[in-house]
Amino acid sequence: EASELVNRVQTGGRLPLLTSCCPGWVRFAENFYPDLLPHLSTCKSPQQMFGALAKTYFAGKSGLDPANIVSVSIMPCTAKKYEAQRPEMCSSGYRDVDYVITTRELARMVRQAGIDFATLPEQTADELMGRYSGAATIFGVTGGVMEAALRTAYRFVTGRELEHVDVNRVRGLNGVRRASVSLTPNNGNEAGLTVNVAVAHGLGNARTLLDEIRSGESPYHLIEI
């Protein structure tokens, strides 16, 4: 989303940019707001990105046949099962993600297998795709996609880390949260950019922001749903 946000702002592209990582929200938009689909980010969700990379980049790097790679995703939402089965999620010729299990299903499997995590030996995590970033760490919470996009966009534009940004007003679970975030370099010698952002928690709350777009009254550059 970060590179796409920067491109749309700089080239006068369609705004606001709507996040696209939640399959339930994407399906909702397809059914009830099809006229707003051009606002959606063209990015796949992290689940589908990782699955596609596993069958292409990782397979080539490791000398593996993609047909022999089974990609299993562990997710908190059952909508991710539907997402993995969408027909467009196999552009490489192989399904990006083969199986999706929910966190509850995983917990049941762990109990059934009699695994006691407290007694397992310490191990380091595999680095199949390199190290994760701080932006990736916050991605999974409400408001995290927006913050990750802003931090990454700032780095794209300035080449520096964004250290002073007040995102507290858009984090959390209150229905619809709005904020203006100043992306001003710390040295004060360069012109900054004020980005208007909003976060909707749940599809019912999303309607408020979507109706503003339809009426031409939306003041935002980026909306996370």
C-alpha cells in the first residue's frame, strides 16, 4: 500500500486509497460498493503475497519444484479460507495458498496432539524470506495497516525512518477513527505533507466512510477497513 499511496498522491491518482488485505471487506465492496472498487489497493493480502512468493521466488531460490510445496496459512478469520480459494489466486499456475486453518483450529490440533509448549526446547525462527520489519509487526492490529503504510511511504520519499508521528488517534477499536498525520522531516528544512487518514473497525462502520466517498465529501488520502 505504501508505494501505491505515494504514487496516487504524487500523480493525482484515485483517492482515497482503500486497504485490500481483508477478504471479508473486499467481498462486501464487490457486493455493495462495486463503483468504489477502483479505490481499492491492488495489493494482495499478506497471506496471498507470501503464498505466491513461496511458489515462485522461494521455490526458485531453493531449487524446489513448486508442485511439491504445500503452503499452509494460520489466520484468525474464516474469510481467509474463502480468499485462498478465489480463482485469481493462482496466477503462477499453482494455488498461492493450499490450506488455511484458523487459530482456534490450530489450538484444537495442538491439544489433540498432546503438545506442551512449555516443555519444548528453544529454537530460532526460520528466515525463509528474510527478517521482518517493525511495520510488519504492527500490521495485524486495527490501524496497523495504515501506520505501516505511512511509515514505509515516508521512508520511500525521504530515505529516512519516520520517528515522530502521532498515530494514537487512529489505533484501537472505536468505530471510526480519523486523524491528520504530518509527514514532516525532522530537520524542518523540507516541505512536509499532511495525510488525512481514517480507520473503520467493522463493515457497519465502514459504510460511513464509503458513503462519504460516494457523495464526493471524503477528505482522506488513506482509509483502512
